[in-house]
Amino acid sequence: MGGRTIALYLFTTVMAVTIGLLSVNIIRPGKFLSPEKRQELSEAYVSDIDVRVTAAHRQKDEGPLQVLVNIVPDNIFGAMSTNTSMLQVIFFAILFRYLHGLWLLPIKCRE
């Protein structure tokens, strides 16, 4: 049952990414904006661009394994209370189920 759930989750994720990439490449949002409108939008969001570029450079400096470190929650209750830490909650749920199964294994073997 768990294998089918993970397979379904992965399948729907791949389908969502595929549909998103196809629709963006077919529709090409922003292609029909005039150069004046593009310049206006660039000026309106230039401060946001600077923040994101700084965050991208910081992420690049952290290294590729930092993503794996960030998956492990420091505090599970803190991770469950914010909507931005869903991956940490999923990791904890999988780890908890795995450890719970290991704990029950000797009990089932005794019967």
C-alpha cells in the first residue's frame, strides 16, 4: 500500500511538472508585452530582484548537500506550524514510520 502511494505521488508530481513546462513553453507568458511595459515592470520589481539574486548567491555558496541538511527539521513542532516546512514534516513522518516499524518488528517476531 505504501509503495503505491509513493508511486502515485511521484507520478502526479512528474505530471504536474510536465504540464507546467509544456504550458509555459507553448503559451510563452510575457512574449506579447511591449518593451515599455517590460521596462516599467523591471523598474517596479528591481528591489525584489536584488534580494533574490543575493539569496541565489548565498545558496550557491552553501553547497549541494545543504539541501539534504535542510530536510531534517530542528524542531518538528516548529516545522508543522509553518507552511514553508512541508518537506521536513514529510521526512519526519517517513522516519517516524520506519523507526516505529523497527520497534514493532521484535514484538511481531515473538508471536
